[in-house]
Amino acid sequence: MKGSELLRVSGAQVCLHATMAGMRLATPLLALQQGYSAAAVGVLIALFALTQVFLALPAGRFADRHGFKRPLWLSVIAASAGAGLVLVCSTFPAMCVAALLTGGATGATVIALQRHVGRSATNAMQLKRVFSWLAIAPAVANFVGPFLAGLLIDHAGHVPADLLAFRVSFAVLAILPLVCWMLARGAHEPPRTAPVAGATPTRAWDLLREPMFRRLLFVNWLQSSSWDVHAFVLPVLGHDRGLSASVIGSILGAFAIAAAAIRVVWPILASRASERSVILSSTIVTAAMFAVYPLLDSAWTMGICSVVLGFALGAVQPMVMSMLHQITPHARHGEALGLRLMTHQCVERGDADAVRLAGGADRHCGRVLGRGWGAGAGGAGDVGLEDLGAKSTFQIRLILIYLTFN
């Protein structure tokens, strides 16, 4: 894949993902302004992820059958329709429908784009390079979408946050998916793999029966959970150390910058390390950093630890995606990506809640060391928190029930 095409594809993902990220900021603010409760707003925010869980597998299979462009333009229509619906009808039910549409469109776009760039790569080194660049897009979109929506809400109306300002924000967010299509429609699509004549129908269980695929999903879940652990542990630990909110925010910002920076420079280093060695090194470094974190007292040492952790976790996703494309059949790349997204979204939501519950229980006992060392054990491969295990088990059961019928 040429650099210019990769840049256009990455820009396309930024535009559509930014629509969902901006809607995820604007719709809760509008709902709160209309007098809806925090519980109702929580349901609204959860709907952005709901369709990604249940449509990921069908979207992956659809991409395997129809290629790259048809799933993309359907996602563009859904995302623009979702934002446009709230523009025309700014009611809470309309916001819920918009959340389902934009969330599902973002998930389907991610699967289609990841499948496309993976199939366009000609060797393992190119796989690592293209996925390193593509992994930057969500971080950029999560900044651009909320920033643009917030700016318009504050300044596009007669007064800040009036209905006109919200409608202007929704109008601009509805245009972004169209820019996505303009950027990506000229991308060259590799020929689709023809299905084998007389082959038996495949199911998601077939992929899960492969030991390497199961291990890869587990590693992906483990590293993703570490992001949530860090986002929770650092503010609590910083508060216990007497750090100000701005210092804690700066340390979290340093983590995010490091995670993005490693993906920028990783294409240059891709030829010098294998996927397995990077994932193993990242897991060891993550466990070591979580073990050291509770022993640190100053903001500078915690900042250094946060940066190292950002480097370690930021390097993993491109390696996971590269390995996933190498170990799954070409005709089932989309299905494998959908299965990864579904398990990631479902289990990650449960982990985030469970980590907070477990950490809250520890706080009453003053066991800050226990929080950090429990996270370190999770990075090493065994979380060992009862609440976390119970919550994750419930989420995994939902996944297994869903897969039984797919």
C-alpha cells in the first residue's frame, strides 16, 4: 500500500470516528440540558458501544463477502443519518437512535478499514507498518470530535449551548462521514478471495478453536484492560500522594502522548523486532511498571513511569493486528476482526467497572499498594481480583451465548 493511500484511509477513519466521538459529547450535554437524569445519560452513552458489540461479527462477515467500499458507504450513510436525525429532531429517543447508528457505523468502518489495509500489505513488515499508522487514527479522532463539537456548542449559537449551537454542531458532525467517503473512495481494493466450492459453512467457533487465535484475543484483552487500570489507579494514587489535579492530568496526558508517539516511530523500527517479542516485552514492562507505581512518591517519577507504560501499551495493538492477519484465513479476515472487536468492547466495559469496584473496596482499607500490585499481576497474566473475575465471567458468558447462534 502506498503512503498516500494509507494517509487517505487513515484520514477517512478519523473523520467517521470523530463523528461518533463528537456525538458522544454533544448528545449527553443536550440531554442534561433538557432535564434528563444522570442514569438516562448513562444509558445513552452505553448505546454508542451496544451496536459495536452485536454488529461486529455480521459486519466482519459482510466485509469478507463484499469487500471494502460497500461496508464503508453504508457506514457513512448510517453515521450521517444519525447526526442528521438529532439535527432535525432533538429529542431523547432520537439521540438514542443516533447513538446506535453512529456507534455501529464506527465499528463497521474500523473492521472494513483494518481488513483493507491488512490485505493490501504484501509482507509481515508492511503489516506492522500500516497498522502502526492506522492505530493513530482513533486517538486523533477522539481529540478532533469532542474538541470540534465543544467549540461549536460554545460559539456557534446566539449564546453558549443554546439549541442553535447544538444543531450547528450536529450539522457539522453529519458532514464528516461524507468527507470520509471522499477520502477513501479512490482506494485500490485487492481482489476478493473466492469461496471454495462445496465448502461447509463456517462459524465463529471455528476461529476460537484455534489455540493461537484464543491466545491473541486474551493478550489483546489483557493489554486493553491495563489502560483502564492505569486510568483508575493513577488519579487515586496521585490523590493519596497529595498531587494536584493539574499534575495528575499532566501525568495522564504524558501517558497518552507516549502511546501515540510510539505508533508514529514504530514503522521505522518494525523491521527490527517480531510481533511475539514486542508483545512479550510489553507484557513484562507493563507488569513491572504497575509493580513499581505504588512505591513512587514524586510526580516526576510517576510521570516517567507513565511514559514508559504508554510506550509499552501503545506498541501492542499494531502487533496484535499484524499477527491476527497472519494466523487467520484470507477469506475470514473480516470475521476475525469482528470477533476481536466484539470481545474487546464487551469484556472491556465489564473490566472498567470491575476495576473501579475493586479499587473502591481497597480504598476503604487504605491498600494503595494492593491496587497497584493487583494491576501488575493482571499485566503478567493473572488479575486475581474477585469482582473483576465475576464481572468478566458474566460478560464472557454473554459472548458465548451470542456465538452459539452465529
